[in-house]
Amino acid sequence: MPRRNGTGPTGQGPIVGRGRGRQPGGFGLGPGGFCVCPQCGEKVPHKRAVPCYGVKCPKCGNSMTRER
């Protein structure tokens, strides 16, 4: 910052909206798709606003993961 006044590099104007963005580690796959059991391979449809790791497999009871 040239003059420490928040304008950033010369000629680029004020620095606005340059936050951290997305949190790392999420797949960001949207509301559709499937949850898959890593143990037995069972698939169930993904439910919106319910993370797959919070869903238990109907066959073996293991925590599920999101299908990529």
C-alpha cells in the first residue's frame, strides 16, 4: 500500500470485497447428488441442508460421505 491509506497498489482504487472467499475443504457440489457409504458402497440421495457426514448408512450404520 503506497501511503497506507487502503488504496492498494497505485491506480487500483480502494481494496473492497477481497475477503477470504470459500472455506477450504468443502466440495461445493450443490443440492443434488448422492451420499455414499465408504464401507459398503450404499448410495442414498443427498438431502438439501443435511451434510452427508451426518447421515448414517441404512445398511451398515457407518457415516456417509458425499459422492464427487
